[in-house]
Amino acid sequence: MTQVRNRVEDAPSGAGIVVDEGILTSTGARLPNPYCGGDVFPDCRATYDKLDAVGYYRDFHPLAHYWPVQLMATALTCAIVAVLVFAAYRVLKSRTGGTPRGASTTE
């Protein structure tokens, strides 16, 4: 029986919005990619051997998720801005006394 040395394969391909990518170890652990240039170069091969890398992984959203993700991000941003504007209004009102316009403070 011959033992085949694990080799880091070509990077995965896929169309979509990349969420995470990196290298896989023989135990299945996910590590960030050191972007060494593959295992073609001896120094890179030593780096991947030290990390026990056997392949790459890439997680991504399909292209069909582009607009829903954009709309959710926009909605979340608008909600955060609305809360901040409300908080700023409350702080400003409490610091200025909240006197209505045209009301007299003297008797």
C-alpha cells in the first residue's frame, strides 16, 4: 500500500458574495489562508505542511442573495440612524430644558 502525500489543491471557484475563505487541515479545521501562492514554491509548501493543510474552502452567498442582503443592510443602517437621531433629540431636549417655542420663561 502506498501512502499519498496530501497536497493543497487549487483554490475553489464559485460565483457569489464571498463570506469566508481559507485552508482546511487534515482534521477538518478551518484556518485563514496565508496567501503564500499555493504549494508550487518550496517555501509555501513548507508553510502549508507546517499548517497541515490539505485543501481550501470558500463560503459564499449565491448571486441571487445580492439584493436581499443589500436591502437588509440598508434597513439595519436606517434603523440604527433612527435610534441615534432619537437619542440625540432626547439628550438635546434634556440639556436645553425642553421649553416649547414661544413660551415665556418669565412671569
